[in-house]
Amino acid sequence: METHLEDYPHQRSAAVLRKQRPRETRKRHKLREALVSFVRIGGSVLGLTLVAFALLLTRDVLLQSRKFSVTDLQIHGLRFVPESQVLQKLAEAKKEGKSLLALDLGRLRRSIELLPWVKEVTVQRTLPGKLDIYIQERIPIAYAKIDQGTFLVDDDGILLEKNPEILSHFDFPVIVGFEVGFDLDTLAQNKKRISLYRGLIHSLNDNEASLSKDVSEIYLQDPDDASVIMNRDTVLVHLGTEHFQERVRRYLAMGHDLKRKYPLLDSVDLRYQDQVIINTANEQITTQAMN
């Protein structure tokens, strides 16, 4: 085919155009795909946003709805915990919303467990409006005398109450030597004292001896030595950490003679098997051999 010189520019332009058309087509195709993807993603984001907004709106409506308000409240297990204190904790928890669904049950449980006398709490809700609060109260086992007064104390070493009206409901020996504080060392020492106290009471009452009723005060400043003062007596009797009933019986058998022999008798130490260490008010200490 013969090509004339004057036709060459036109032929060259046509060839270039034929090469550019596929490129432009591909560009338009990619642009169309990008726009479709953008519309799809935008639609998905918009849809998710609308769903989230609807869920939040529904949540707010439910949290404020009177349909799920507390209409049936049952508080179980109260004996010494005032109901008003539990209701106050519930009112504080309900500030986030009127609905039962708005209640953070875990937070409510922990809040009630901070009350004196409360050991453990279980909270259950039954829609649409029932709320059950089960309270396990602490059980007092002794009186504890500290600088702030005389308190009831439980088997965890927790000080419970010093209201005289409530104190009068119980008949316990008085423990002297409790430390006040919530650091780990203090709590551990108090629990050790409680353990020693429980061992003492159990031993004194073993085999139906009922000797604990004859004990007025128990001194546990040293958690490795339980010392007692008997009813209608002033002598401090050191018993150590074992053989409590045997040692109390020994003191009851000899106490009258010791006080007659030592008018200023202050304390008697019975922790040693073959001797009694006697301490008088004038600091004189004597040792008496035992058979």
C-alpha cells in the first residue's frame, strides 16, 4: 500500500487514537468500579450508623421506660442491717435510669456489701419489674474492746456494731487487744486472734464443760498467748495457745489459795507444764513448783 507524504500525519494520529481508546476505556471502567465501591461502602456505613443510632435510641428509651421500673422489691435476710440503708444504696444505683434494665447489678451488690453487718450479697432481677436482694449478714462471736469503745466482732475480725441496744442482745466474753486498721498485716493479726479465740472457746466448752460462761475478758494483745480474767476476778491468767480447759481448771483449783498467799496477785502464768509463774502488783515474781 502506497502512503503519500501528505497523508502520514493523519495516519499517525489515527494509530495513536486507536492505542489510547483501550486505555481510556480501562480508566473509565476503573473509575466506575471505584464509584460503585464508594457508594456501597458509603451505604454500608450509613446503614450501620442508622442501626447504631436506632439501637442507642431504643436503649435510652428502655433505660428510662417506666414499663421496666422496679415494682416488686424483695430484700431477704435482714436482721441487723437497717432496710433504709439498703434502700439508700438502691436509690443511688437507680440514678442512671428509672428502668430495671439500667441497674448495674454488680455495682449495686458491691455497694451494699460495704454496709456494716453485710458479709455477702446476691442481686437478681426478673423482668419486667421484680428485684430480689439476698443479704447474708455477719455473725457476731464476741465483744471487742478498743479505744473507740466496745464493738461486736465477727469471725473474720470485722468490727460490726457498738450500739448499746444491739450489744445487749448478746452474751459474749470481751476481747481486748484488737488492732484497728485495714492494712494486710493488721487484718492478718486480727484473724489470728480470732482463730485463737475460737480455739479457746471450743476447748473451754468441750465435753459439755461450759467453762466459757465463766470467762469475763480475753486478752489477745499477743496473738500467741490467750490470757483470761474469770468472772468476779481480777487476776490475769496466761493460757498460751493450747490445753485451755486443763489450764483454766488448774487456776480455778488453786486461785483462792494463791490470792490468799499473795494479796497483791496480778497475774498467773500457766503455760509451763511443771511450774506456775506468779506476778504480783509490786513487780515481784516467784516460781512455784508443781507436782
